[in-house]
Amino acid sequence: MFSPIIKMKKLLAWLIIAAASVAAIAICVNLNINAPLAVQTEKTSGDFIKYVEFNVPYIALKKALNLDIASQKEEKKLDWIEILSYLAAKYGGDFKRYKSNDMDVLVSKLKTQDIEELTKDMKYYNYFHEAYTAVLGGLVGTYKVNGEEKYGLMGFSPIAKTFPYQHYDDFGASRSYGYKRLHLGHDMMAATGTPVIAVESGVVEALGWNQYGGWRIGIRSLDKKRYYYYAHLRQNRPYAANLAVGQTVTAGDVIGYVGHTGYSAKENVNNIRVSHLHFGLQLIFDESQKECVNEIWVDVYPLTMLLSQNKSEVYRDDATKEYYSKNKIEIIYNQ
């Protein structure tokens, strides 16, 4: 049993930590307390977005994407991000209210009206458009595959084609290693050695050991809005050959291999019980958010379902035991 003095000391220590955390959060966050909870996300005096909750379901993502792609053959082209942003503003950010017919009605209106006209009285449309562009901006556009020009989904599944995996929405689940915290990523259960794919083209910003994530890779999108985090990579040979910080990778490239490293201050230790890829997406509207007590991590489960429509086909070099992408992808421009 602890004595009353020890208990008081522990209580004071916790109060100090809590006060410091609140002060630190105040530096990074300036929420509008008068706004509804779902949209306490608009810009404030810091002049950049401080918080994003991305809860667009897969069915809405897929339908908006299909409408966008199909419209490219029409005179009046649709933009899937504009569609989703309009609905977010309509729902106050709560996509539990989503109805497929709402999207149909909007698309019908867009045949004769511009999005600017339809959203001029929507207080939060601009916020949602900027936030959703940060999440989805690099995933759709015009690109070439082996010289053939195409338009559509150009982001890839984090797991290579033909390699099985299992997953469910575990964003926000409790974690206890090191300290009690929330799981700010998405776990994709796959066999050790499964090739991990660059979802989007970008620059490698982090490479090496992290005691929570084990061997991990951090890749920043070319527009600098998205930071993709791939963790728990394979012991001994976690990365694709010659991968290095500062290197530019192309969407669809093999960047590493699934493993179960992590939960250890000592490098190259397999302390994760089940082999899997931890895949995370951080949004960055200002460089001060890159390392911050209130970093913006979003739930990517619906995105991984969408990206499963576009898996990178790979081949194995038997001499080196390395995997490489079969297709040469050239990004022409994003939407």
C-alpha cells in the first residue's frame, strides 16, 4: 500500500503532466468552441487547419470516384473531392447521415450550376474542401502506365497484388506499450516478407528504427500535405534495396516488407506478436504540425478499401530475393 504522502506526490506529478499537456496542446490547437463538434475544424487565428476527422465511408468514396471518372468523357466534368466536400458541409461533417440519393441530387444540380454557386451559403464548405483535398489530393489524376495514358485512381494499395491480408477498422483502438494511447493508424495483417507498396509518389523523410513502430518508413507526398507511415517492417531486411532518406519514390514502387518489429528500445527486435503492416496517414497544413502533440492522423480504413481496386503487380528477382514493380508509372498531373 502507498502512504498518503506518496499518493499525494503521485497525484501532483499527474497534475503537472496534465497541465503541461494542455499547455502544449494549446500551442498546436485553437478550436472554435462555438462551432458544432463535427466541424470544430475550421481555420482559426493560426491561419491553417488544426484538426480533421475524416469519416467518409467507402461506399461514398467509391461512388464519388466512379462519377468523377465517368464524367471525364462528358463536357461537364465532376470532381470527387468537391462532391464529398459538399456532402460533408451538408452533414456537418457527420457521414453517418450519408444517403446515396444526396449525391445523385447534387450531381443533377451540377449539370446546370457550378459548385461555387451551390456552396456560396455553406459556412464550412471551404474548410471541408481544403481538408479533403489534403487527404485525397494525390490519389486521382492523369498518369501513364507503361506509356499508355489513363485517368483514374493512381494511388495504390499498401499491399502488393496477389498477396493476401486481413484487416478491420481499428483506428482509435487502445494501445498500452510505453504509455496508454490511441492507435492512430491501420493494421493490415499479412505474412512476413509481403511486399509493401508506396501508395503515392513522394520523398522519403524517415527511415530507421522507432521503438513503437520498429523498422519504419515515412514518405511525404510531393505537395507536402500527406505523410505516409509504414511500420513494423521485417527484421534484418526491412527495406527495398537502396532505399534512402531524401529519395523520391513513385506510386506503386516496392518500398519494404511486412514484419513484426517494434515495441523495443533495442533495434531489430520482433516484439509485435502478429506480423502486419501498420499504415498511417498524417495531414500537414503547416510544418509546425509535423512534430506536435496534436498531430493530425486520419482513419485510412475506407481508403485502403478504395485503394484495393489498384494493386501494384510485382515480380521477384531470385538472385537478390528482392521484389520490384512490374509496371512503370508516370504521373502527369493530379486532379
